Amino acid sequence: MIKNIEVTKLGISIYGEYADKDACKSIPTRRWNPDLKCWQYEFSLTVLENIKKVFPTAYKQFGLSKYINKSRTLDKPEKRAKISNASINKMMERLDTLNGTLMPFQRESVAYALEKKHLFFADEMGLGKTVQALATLHATQHYPAIIICPAVVKYNWAVEAERWLPNDVRVVVIKDAKSVNDAVNADVVVLTYDLFTKLSKNLVEIKFRFMILDESHYVKNGTAKRTKIVKAFAKEIDYVLLLSGTPLLSRPAELIEQLRVISRFDEFGGWNRFTDRYCAKKRKPWGWDISGSANLKELNTRLREICYIRHDKKAVLQDLPDKTRSQVFFELTKPQKKEYEKAKKQLEDYLRENLQKDEREIKKSMKAEMLVRIEVLKNLVAKQKLDDAKEWVSTFLESGEKLVVFATHLEVIESLCEAFPDAVSITGETSAEERQRVVEKFQNDENVKLAVLGLKAASTGITLTAASNVAFLELGWTPADMQQAEDRVYRIGQRNAVNVWYLLAKDTIDVEIAALIDIKSGATKEAIEGVDVEQGDKILDKMVEFLSPALGAVRTKKKGNGGKKKEDFVSDNNVLF
């Protein structure tokens, strides 16, 4: 016997006897709330109609008929005002004022987004979904915009936004609850899913007009608090873009909540129709099983018609450069920053103590010691960013593509291999026979998606063209080091455009080294096989100047007016890429 049925903005709750259990389970979207001792459902016409069928007496007793009209309005596919071709063309003209040029397929994606307004960007990894989303924002001029993303890429979004959008666009990264007030006057606000969940009540007052959800599978769970808040927030926003290179079409049920976020689910016929047609819905003793799949080709076609655009590398290969380099920024925690600054100061103190030595004496007696001490600092940073790097690699591997990761320190390599036990690895301790077995396994076994390699041990003499993606967890000292490593993938036999990622810890020696090896300017391209000793020496000299302002001042004084100042070598995250 049903004791009560409550209807709120959050959904419908049914309080009943144990004997009602099976009947309650038969109603779609059901979830048992152990705290309130009730079954909870989404508020929809489908649910109301099922309650009327299963519990007709209770339906009348608790006056559920009055919610029918409201529910019909909610369930009815939204009538979206068509945007004229003239309006789209006018918005597309604004792309010419971006701080960069889009490829033809990227412009195609933007035009599609301008027409659909609520949609998926689902390009393969490395095709620039971030840039396409930002370009769409620029074309619409629908500021302020909110970007919600995993923690490991939040600074990436900020860097890309500052790079591509006009200089007068104010970009703010919300780091914690204390900094939420910074969002009030911002044009673009970037924050993590966790922070958004906590701060949504504060952010709702800003009246965002554009929303980007990166790695949208973060909202695939309909019972999660995060998903509920995102859905409610998105309903009031003009443009909502979901970005994912892994929409997981093999399990269509995972699309349900994502489609609801962009208010597109009802265009697929609602829960019953969608789950029957695409999820191979089956009745089980415990409820409905929607983990299966069916009619995937049809689903793919319908998605592309309604709200989904995807390019793969092979289809747009003619538009792609042979090689693309990108930076990924990780932020150290407060304790890690403190540890890093302490280690950096110790290094600076060492350099300062040796300032009085003659330049030649420094080169002869100190160079090896300086290099060792700087390597210690590099190693510390590598260990500090390991957790974020593992998360980034894990997210990447969900794409199904192969990835080669380079590092320099054995403990870093071992930690990665421990986190990904199916990975293959080559270090300085790997025998020639084992190296060959590793290469053959990576090249020929489709189930092996990750290779973790020592930068020195595996940067020459092997071919890994089964992958077209390379990531550097630690950087080498010269462009030649990087070039040689990249060329394990970027060589004869490679049929795809190559993507290279540099995984950097923000505000650390990582960024300085990246600037000094001149990744952006093309020095890496020009490097030849073998180590450029002279160039390495110059980099070491400049690195010393980075680490010791006092040393830099002394050297500048010795050189006179023609000498370089420390500022000449300072890196700017916004101009590297």
C-alpha cells in the first residue's frame, strides 16, 4: 500500500510498503533512497504515466494528474528558433579576428555549433576540440562563459583561451571557494567539476550565456549530485557544448544524461524509446538492465543529425600539419610548492656561493655539479606532478589510441608502469632482446596501448609508428633530445598526423626548460641526430641565470651593455604555443 507520493523540483518520491517493491522497481529512472526510505524518480511524463498504470488508486489519491500538463511541457522537445544563414555567416566572419587560423574542418565544426547551439564536439584526440569550442564562443560573443573541466586541464583551458581570444577578454581560473568572487567581472571562468558542484549557488547569479563541459562523460551518472546540478544550470544557458573524444557509443546508456544536459534527449523519443531502441533494454528481477547496445549505426546517424559532430584523423588528414605540439599544465599543491621553493632556494644558494669564481673556472669545475643539482630539482618536479600525469594518461587512453610517454628518471618510469600494468617499457636496464620484444608487442598487439620509455634509453634505434601520440613527462636538455624521441613515432611508416604533448608543472623549472629549448620557435625541428653539446652548454648557462638573479646580474655587468639581462630569458606561458 502506497503511503505517500511527493512531487518536488528534484523529482517524484514514492513511500510504500515492502509489498510494493517490485511495482516501484518497474517504473523507469527509479532509485532507492535508504535515508528517506523511499523510491525516487525523475519528474517526467513517462514516470507519471507509469505511476498511473501501476498505482492508479494512489495516482488519484495524491492528485498527480495536476502535474501532467507541466510534465508534457517538460518532456516535449524544445522548439528551437532557427538561426538564419545570414546570421551564421555574420558570426563566422568574426573567426577572422581570432588570434590564430582555424583549419577547414574546425570551421565546419563551428558553423555546426552555431546552428545547433546545444551539442557534442566529439573529434578524435588531437584535432583541437578546445580551439573549436573557444572559436564558437568568439563567434557568438555570448559572454560571460563558464568552462567546467577535469582538474588536470584547467590551466590548459586558461592558456588556450588567452592565446586564441582577443586580449581584452578576461580569463579567470577559480582555484577555491575564496576566489569565486573573481568570476563576477570575468568574461571566461574556468573551474573543475568538483568546485562547480560546491560553488554553483554562487555562480548562478552571474547569468552565464555560454557553457563548455570538457570530458563530458563526467556527467553520465544521473544519480550523481554533480550531474543534477549541471543539468539544472545548463537549462538557462544559450549555448551548451559537450566535449568528449570518447562518447562511449558502445554503451548508449551513458549518453542519456549527457543528452539531457544539452536538452536533446527527448528528440530521441524519451527514456522508454531510447532504451528499447538503443540499449537493448531487458527486464531483470532487480529492475531494468540498459547496459546493452543495439542499432548503433542508426543512433550514430540520429546523433549527427540532431546534435553531434565528429571528425577522425584519417578523414581530415589533408588539413593537418605533420606534427602538432601542445602543452599541458599541472598545478602543484601548496605543500608541493613549499617543497619545490625550498629545493630551488638551496640550488640558488649553491650558485650564489660560487659567484666569485672566474667564468672559465665555473665551466671547468662546476658544470657537472650544476647539472646534477638542476637534475635533482627536475626530478622533484617530475615526482610532484606524477598523480596529475597519471590522470591525464588515463583520460587519454580512454580514447582507444596508443600513446608513447617519455621520462628520464627510473623511479618516474616505474611509478607509471605500476599505475598502468598493461604498459610496455624500455629503460637503460632493458636488454637488446627485450627491447625488440617490447617494440614488436607495442607495434602488433592492439591491446597494448601505452609505452613508457626512458628518454635516453629509447630515443634512438626503435620504431613505434603504431602510435601517433607522444607525451613528455620530463624534458630533455636540448632540442635534439626531444627530436630524437619524437622521431620514434614521427618517421617512415607513420600514416597519421603526430600529436606531441609536453606535461609541465606550472611555475616551475619545467616551464623554464621548455622555453629554453625553444619548442615553439622550431629549434626542435632543426635539431639533428645526436646531442648538440654547444647548444646544451648555452641552455645550461641560461638556466643558471634563471635560477640565480644575483649570478645573472654579475654576468650582465661583466658583459657590459651588450650583455643579456635575465628578463631576456624569462618564459611566458601565453606565448609558448
